[in-house]
Amino acid sequence: MTNNKCKKRVNKKKEVTMKPSNEKDTPIQDYEDDDIEEMQEADLKKLIRTLRSSQKQILELQKSLMDKIENLSRENEILRRNQNEMKQLVQQETGIVTRNHNEVKNSIDQMKNTIESLTNRMGEAEERISDLEDREQERIQSDQRKDEEIRNLKHIVGNLQDTIKKPNIRVLGVPEGMEREKGLEGLFSEILAENFPGLEKDREILVQGAHRTPNKQDQKRSSPRHVVIKLSTVKHKEKILKCAREKRQITLRGSPIRLTADFSSETLQARREWRDIAQVLRENNCQPRILYPAKLSFVNEGEIKTFHCKQKLKEFVATRPALQKMLKDVLHTETKKHGHQYERR
């Protein structure tokens, strides 16, 4: 037995000595109790160094692991804090969004209420506007009826004035103050004697009155006021005016004057409106005349045509190309003039 144990130890030594010198011992190498007892001192030191090295590596590995665990703990803590902060931020943002949503909802509700209120007010305003438009239309129609009535009344008054003034003669150009010696009736007798000696001896021609118009003299007016002579009959007035048209030049003490019929202001305006047309007709030898009270008469194609208003004249001119060409400019001017007057009104 003793020899067997010795052989084993010798074999073990041989195995130890036969290992390559560069081969390293690992800390996990197993040793049996008998082997440890039989180890030499050098082998024990080597084993101790190996164990210390392994222990050192283990400590370093443990420290590294602890550091990693500590880092992971810190990172985990940071992540947890970040998660909490994010949670709080999300909760805050959710609260803000909720408040904003509620505010927007309230604003929308207010806007809906406002729009509904405005819609109702617009409906009321439209009804009021409609009522006002109806009233305005009624007022316009009423004004039109009143204007028509006023025109009719003016026409009636003008006709009455023309009827009253029908026997009158209006004398233009008699200087102011000349009537002081003989009076206006004496001046009219002097006019008849100077221009119509035959009429001056006619005892049937009676002057029923004479006056200047207007009654008050306007100091700013350079021309003298007109003299109105009222005769007893229309026949005498027409006779005197016919003689005046034949003589053409009427004078008083050598100064030129004019004799015309006396009309209302409305009739005078109507007669003035024929002047431009009559002038064009006169230049084309149509023999125009303005008849009593305010009618235009002229010769066309050998026939005497008479018109009491311009509308009838325009309708007639539209059927006569030559006459239409003759009066085109003056009728167009009259139309524009009346258009401007309508716009000013």
C-alpha cells in the first residue's frame, strides 16, 4: 500500500512538472484533499496567488456590477421622476385642454345665442324696413298725387290768370318815371298816337286800368318794370297786337319798346320753351307762330300743324324724316335740359 501511494505522488509530480510553462492556472481548478497535502510550498503559494487574483477579479466584477446597479437605479429614479413629471404635465395639459374646451364650448354657445339674437333682430329690422318701404311707397304715391293735384291747380290758376289777363297788353321798355306827367294810361294813348294813328282815334278802344309789374321797384334791376294795360275787350287787344306785328318797330318818343300779350308765369314759361324750336323752324322757312296761350304752329309739307306740348311734336317729328333731321339737335338739347332739371329735383 505504501508503495502504491508513493507511486501516485510521483505520478502527480510528473504530471505537474510535465505541464507547459506558459499554461496558466485557472481559479476553478479542482484539488483533492490528498493532493493539497502532497503539494509543495511553491504550489501552495501559486494557488494562493491564483485565489487572490480570482478574488480580486470577483471584487472588481462585483464593484462593476454594483456601479451598474447603482447607475441603473439612478437612471430608474430619473425615469421615474421624468415619468411623474410627464404625468403631472399631461394632467396639467389635460386640465388646460379641458378648460379651453369648456371655454370654447361656452364661447360657441354664446356665439350661437348672439347669432340667434342677431337673427331675431335682423328679422325685426327687415319687418321694420318692409314697413318703412311700404310707408315710403305710400308717401311717394301720396306725393305724386299731391304733385299732380298741384300741377292741376297751377294749370287751373294759370288758366284763370290767362282768362283774367286775356284783354291785357304788356308794354316792355318804358323808362321808370316817364308816367309822372300823363300817367300810364296817357303814355299808352301816346304810344297808339305815335305808332298807330288810326287806332288812336278809335273811340271803342277803352283802357280800364294800367299798372307796373312787379309793384315794387328792384333797385338792383337795370331794366324798367313792365307796364300792364287792361283793355275793355280781347278784340281790341288782338287788333293792337296785330298792328304791332305788322309794323314790327314800336317806339315811344323815339325809343324802341315792345307790345306783347299778358300771360301768367306758367304760360310765359311754356311759350319760352317753344322759342328755340320756333327759331329753327323760322330759319327753314316753316313760318312758325306761338299761338295763344302756348301752342306752336308751323307749316309742314303745305299743311299747318299745331301742337300744344312737345311730346306730341316729338311723336309727329318721328314720322317725318326731313323734320326729324331739322329739329334733331334742338329736341335733343331740350331732352337733356329737362333731364338735368329732373335730377336737381
